[in-house]
Amino acid sequence: MTRQGRVTAVLGPTNTGKTHYAIERMLGHRTGVIGLPLRLLAREVYDRIVALRGPSVVALVTGEERIVPERTQYWVCTTEAMPLEIGADFLAVDEIQLCADPDRGHVFTDRLLSARGLHETLFLGSDTMRGAIAALVPGAQFIRRERFSQLTYTGSKKIARMPARSAIVAFSVENVYAIAELIRRTKGGCAIVMGALSPRTRNAQVDLYQNGDVDYLVATDAIGMGLNLDIKHVAFAGTSKFDGRRMRALAPDELAQIAGRAGRHTAPGTFGVTGEARPLAPEVVEAIESHQFLPVRKLQWRNARLDFGSLARLIGSLEAPTSHDWLTRVREADDLGALKALAAMPEVTARLRDARDVRLLWDVCRIPDFRGISPNEHAGLLARLHGFLHEGGRIPRDWLARNIARIDKVQGDIDILSRRLAFIRTWTYVAQRPGWVEDENHWREETRAVEDRLSDALHARLTAAFVDRRTSVLLRRLNQKESLVAEVNDKGEVTVEGEFIGRLEGFRFRQDRTENPDEARTLRQTAVAALAPAFHLRADRFYNAPDTEIDFTEQGGLMWGSDAVGKLTAGADAMRPQVQAFVDEEAGAEVAEKVRRRLQHFIDRKVATLFEPLMGLQRDETLTGLARGFAFRMVEALGVIPREGVAEEVRALDQEARALLRKHGIRFGQFTIFLPALLKPAPTRLRLVLWSLMQGLEEFPESPPPGLVTIPNLPDVPVEHYTLSGYKPAGARAIRIDMLERLADMLRTRDSRAGFEAVPEMLSITGMTLEQFADLMQGLGYTAERGERVKTRPAAPVEMTAEEIAARAAAAAAGARIVATETETPETEPAETAPTESAPTASADAEAAGIASEEETQPADRASEAEAVTDAAPPDPADATTVAEAAATGGAEAAAEVEMEVFYTFRWAPRPRGEARRGRRGEGQARADQGGARGERKPREGKPGQPAADGGVRGEAKPRQKDGPRKDGQRKDRPSKDGPRKDGPRSEGPRSYSAAPDRRKDRIDPDNPFAAALMGLRDKT
């Protein structure tokens, strides 16, 4: 450019609006060029001008980016990339004090000496350049601009106490990441700005900070070069840096350049130190606050008039000295070092034939070492590129595509992505050089797209690593004293300002787990501030919730749906439990009391509903004397009492007292006195909980699964737990007490002295196999003698035609009219009626009692075994003779057809007693009154050896019938202790008791509500 137009130096500290002034002046001209020190700052200024004039007239030219519209009027460039030959009306160079920079200073010095606008030229920078500009640019005018805001030193602060809207400056990537991690843990997160970031990544990070998503910025000294951010405080984590060759302390003016980022426009700013940085010296603080620094005495210079006649002459011109008092030759730059490295390569020097080849080599050497691997690696890459350009004039498309493809990967951590970004910058720079690649637009777009993808991935990794958005947002809302609104979804998940902070389980807040204690405190603080309205709304909804939404657990917990809202505690008595609500203190006393009242109402109604029979006993004023006392015992025992424990009280009750108690549903069973309605699953579960509360147990016994007739009898489970669950242990299993009493009703009809076998009804009631039933009977006080006999096979069905079936049916009908007048023989009656009358009766009884039977849950093989056991008479002697003959003759075929079956003969076997024996009648009465738990005592029998239905008091025995079973000689045919008689029964035919009236038809147990129905059903059968 020719030296014409007005030259003005706008000098002053940071935050004086110099860059803004330059933009306004440029837009006042038809064309203009502005040079900026950083690619990031160039992009920022470009975006500002595009917003004012549109993209069609604004160009952006940097080493790695080139956007040049056809009607370009305004050029925004890095200082190195400024077009000096276009003859623009306006020209400006920002941060002109970088003329003293040891690395890039020679570029800025060259612009100061030679770059001019046709009408106006502006040099923007620090006031330290006044003397140098006055000496080197004759006729230059000076404008002094003062800082808009005050800058104050605040000393040293810990990072944990750093105020919001602060920037912490470090001078190495490692320190930047370490500080960022610490801020994430203590403050919720930060944004990161480094010169090595791409403009896209840097802008995304700056947006995090500017938008308020984070309140902290961790950066290198890149923020000192004109980036306008909303920063209130700048803290130095160090005051020295590595300049590429050595560690050196930052000069006061360099510190001021960075500290000056604090304070936006007229807002005051502060600066200080943090971490391991030592406090600033008083004279340094004074210089920064007053903006008074030593003037620049020497500018970095390198000869701009290069000689391309030969490689040696080019190197000589680059190393030419200067004798100017204001200039000093720059130290060897990276491009000159690369040129010397390539000059030592014979294959490179062999290509140099003229000045054009030397100029091409110099252009290649000016490619910056973005990768930073090593000088030799960089020199090898430059030699390769020079070879392509010298031989073919273009870099091969396939070779370039392979190198770019190796970089185009968005996987990896922050370091890997940062390295790939540095690599792609090399190819972006190459693609921007005119004539170096075929289809320049394609490769510029391709490299830009790869850089954008890597930039987005790096931004995502930085945000994920150093930003806890939740904590950051919540802290900002708390600091701004804004009212926080909590939202609780149907799963109990709590979000505040869209951030998940935990779950609300009932009325207790469970915050999200975090390893950071500072973050945990923030979450708790936010929850307390935001959940207060939510607690009240939730309490109102709970108070109006129906009882069906609330339940108690087997361990005494109180649940609202799937949330625990309280627990039961012992009250004045077992049927008046109290509640303890689970409510956080932050919810307030009002919410806690409302929850407690609702839970108390629930449990009171639950007890009243499930234990209504016991409540009726308590309210019945007609019960007096012994009856009232026994009712108290039933209430105290929660509706289930082993008879052996209240034998004396039962004997003391007269018939009138028992009748009054029976009206309330009490059943005086042989083994247990209980209320059948309280054996259902829900009352049983509540009974175990209430009893456990009164006992002060830490772990409550659990109720058995509903519908089981028997459960395992575990040795480590107390008998009392089985009783409260509605079961009585007997042998290896425990049987439900209501089904045990039905079994006892059947056993009373059997001759327990002579011995009897199990009938299908007994197995059906208990749901057991024959072997299990034998163990149960032994647990009840019986002996079980095992035997085998020939199994009677049912006749095989005969297939008949329809005519044969019709003829047989007609014959049977005719015979029935004749046989009806005859007397049926009693021999076939027991075998025919026993299997058919028991199963329906048992099912009907269970359904009437409201207690599920186990018959539905038992395996099919058990039912088959039960049906296989019959109450038939002993086998006929003829069958035994047949077996003996088959064995004697060795007839294998006949023996194979004989199938044996196992049967048990049960007899009452009371435990021996040491006391003197009483009379038979009195002994039976006493045993009946005391109960027959575990076979210790033999219950009272209607005839010798048979249990009675009711304990009664002494002398209540019913009159013995004259025609009892003894007259048929049963005692004579009773099996011996060693098993069944080997010679078979005495008589040839089966035994029959048809001569005496059937006691089962006459005797009805008043305590058995199903006895009458059972007898009637047997009669119908």
C-alpha cells in the first residue's frame, strides 16, 4: 500500500472500546481491512460486522479459514493474513503492542511500518507504544482513551470461595483441566477457553458462560486479546508461563492485559491470585490499577524484502540485521527453522532450480506447526508437501483424503480430540492456499466440516467433564434468590428447574447420589427451598386418599402405594397400636401431624374391620362372670388360644356361658379355641403384627401363604408363632387349626383302641399323602402301624355297542323295581359311600368358612394317592391263597399280576403318666378338658377310645348307648401290636355294624358349624 491517508494511534488500557471504535470507523468507509491478533477474535468481529451489514459484503481470512464473497467490501483477518495489496480505504491493526512479542512481533512491526489505508489508518493498543509509533510513523496522531470502569486488586482467594462470574487464568493445558475439575466439584462447572480451541468449540464454551449455564471460566492468556466477556473478577493461578523456549515471569503490562478483562463497560472489575500463585508485588498492583507501564523500547523486526534468488540468499535475507534504534532482529522463528531443516535435505535442494522453486519452498515452510510433535516430524511433512507441489503442482487427492479420513473420528477423550483438531488445522491451512489442491472449494468445505465435527465432539466432552449442569443451575437460582419450583412426577422423581435432584418417597426426600459433598449440600439446600409447597400438596392428597391406597406390611410398616410413610408402634393394648409418621423435618410440623392423623385413622379402622368379632366381645355387656373373663382372654390372645392353656377356664364354663360365647363365633375345638373368621389371611397377618408389637420384637414373624392347609414345622420357629398364624405343629408339618378340628370330628367316629385306617376324606382334608398323614397322626398322639396287602384292582371296562348298553340299562331298570323291596346288604355300603361323600363336603365346608382350601394347590399325585386309600375290609383269604399258590408253583405270570399296597393302622397312644390312674370315665373326661396337644392327653370319647366334640365340665358325659360296637366282638378282632392278624379275620365275611344305630347320624357336635350339613349330606348319599 502507498503511504497516504491519516494515521491515528488509539491507545489506552483494556475496556476502553478501542475495537468497537475501529469497527465504527471502518463501516464509515466504502472498503476496509482490520487485522486482529487471534483467529478467535477475528471470528467474533466478523460475526459482529455480518450482523450489521450482512454476509455478502464481509470476508473472513485467517490461516485456516477463508470466506470471501464476490462483493466483499470489508475484510476481517488475522494480522498475518491481512491482504495488503487490495488498496482499501480503511485499515486497522489491533493490539499493536504485540510488536514487542518475541515470536510474532516482526509481523506486527511490519504492519506498523508498511500497512496503510487509502484514507485512514488506525493502530489500536496499549499506551506503551506511544514513543515507538511516534518515532517510526511520522505524522501519526494519538488518541488517548480511558478505561470505562475501575479495576481493583483483591489479593488471594481460594477457588472454593471464588465469586460468581469469575475467570481463572492458567498457563498450561494441565493446569486448566485441573482447575476446571475442582470448580466442577465445588461450583457446578465452568467453561474453558484456550487458544488451541477451534472457533466453533470456543464459541460454544463461551456461550455456556455468557448464557449463565455456568458462572466460572477457566482460560489461558487467550482471553487477554480483546475477547469481550461478562467477567467481574480475574484470578491468576500462576504468574509465569513457558514461551516455547523457557519459563519466564509475565511482565506487568501482560498481567494488566489479562486482568483488564474484568469489568464490563462501566461495571467495576477486580483481579487477584488463587491456587499456588504468590500475591502480586505492590508496585505491580499499582501499575495495573493505574495503567502505568514502562514504554516499549524495542520492536521485533525481520527483513520483509526477501531474496529468492537461491536458498542461501533467502536465508541470508531472513537473517539480515538492522541498525535502527527502535528495531531488533527477531529470534529465529519456526518458519526459518523449518527452512533450514529442509535446506539440509538433498532431495529437497535438488528440486530448487530457480526463484520460483525457492519461493514455493518458502511458502511451504510458512505452514505453522499445529501438531507440535517435533521439528523433525514437521520438517518431514513439509518436504513431502513440497515434493507433491513441485512435481505435479497439486497435492494428490487420494493422499490428502487418506490423511483427512484418519483424523475424521469423533470418538475419544478430550486429549485425543484436541490432538485431532490440531492435525486438521494443518490440512485446513493447506486447503486455503491457492493452487495447492484440486477443487479448492471441496477441500475447504471438507476440512471445515471435519473441524466442526471434532469441535462439537470436543465441546461435548468438555461440558461432560467440567460442567455439572444440575448443580450449576441450582446454585445460580439460589444465589439469585429466585423462587424454585419443584415438580414431582408419578414415579416420585423430583426436578427443579428441569434438573433431576432426587426422589420423594412418601414424605421423605431421597436426593440423587453424588460423590461430591459440596454438590450434595447444594442438592439438599435446593430441595428444602423447592419442596415446601410440594410437601403440603402431597399431604393434602394423602389425607383424602381412600384406605385402599394404604396398607401395612408384615414388619409393621405403613405404605402408601409403594412408598413407606410410617410404622406401627405398641399402644396401650394390642388392639390399639399407635403410628409413627415418616416425614422430613423440612416438611414442617403441620405436614407431619396431618400424615400421622391419617395413618392413625387407617389402622384404627383396619383393626375394627378385621377384628370385628373381638370388638363385639369387648362391647357385649351381657357377658358376665366367667364368660366375660374368658372373653377377655380371647381378646388378649387375639382370637386364638390353645385349649391346653385354658383347660381349667373351659371346664369352669357352664352350658349357658358357652352358648353366649358361641354367639360371637367362638368355637371350642378339641385342640384350639378360636374364632374361625379370624383365621382368614388378612386378620392373621394383622394378628402377627399386633402381637409382635406388644412383644417388642425387632423382626416380626411372617404369616404363611394363604390357602395352605399344612406348612413345614421348622424346629427354630416357636410354637407360639404357629398358633398365632392359625396352625398347630404335628410331626414334620403344621396343620391349620380349623382343618385339624374337622379331622378331629372324623377321628371321633373311629375306634382308636382297636385301630382304624385313613379314609380318603382324611387325606383330602389335609392334602397329604398317606406317608405324610401317618407322620401327622403320630404328631397328634397316635401310633401308625405300617402294613402291606394285595391291592384290589377295579374291573377293566368292557366295550359295548349301543344296543348292548340299551339292553343292560333296561334290565337294570327292571331289576331295580324288584330289588327296591329287598334289604340292601351292609357289606358294600362303606366302600361305596366313603369316597363320594367326603370331597364335596370338605369343599363346601371350606367355602362356607371363608378359608381357602389347599386342595387346589396340591399336586395331582397326592389326590391320586388319597383316592387309592380306601376304608375297605381286610383282604379275603381266597386272595391270600391265590398268592401263596402262585408263589409255590412259581407261576411268574400270576405273580406279576399281584400288586401290593401300603396301609397304616392308627391307634391312640397317649404319653405315659406317672400319676395314679383314675377310672375310665373320669380319665376320659379329664383328658378331654385339658386338650390333646401333641398326644399328651387322650380326649374324651363318646365310647371308649373315641374323642369327644366338646370339653365340657366334669360329669357332662353323654349317656353311653347300650348297643355300641363292643357287642359285635370288635375287640376280639382288633389287630395285634405286631400288625394285622396273619390268619385273617375270624369270620368269613366282612364285619358289619348294621345291627346298632349309626352314632354318626345321631351325634352332632354343637361347636362344629358344618356337622349338621355333613350328616345330612351323608344321609342323602
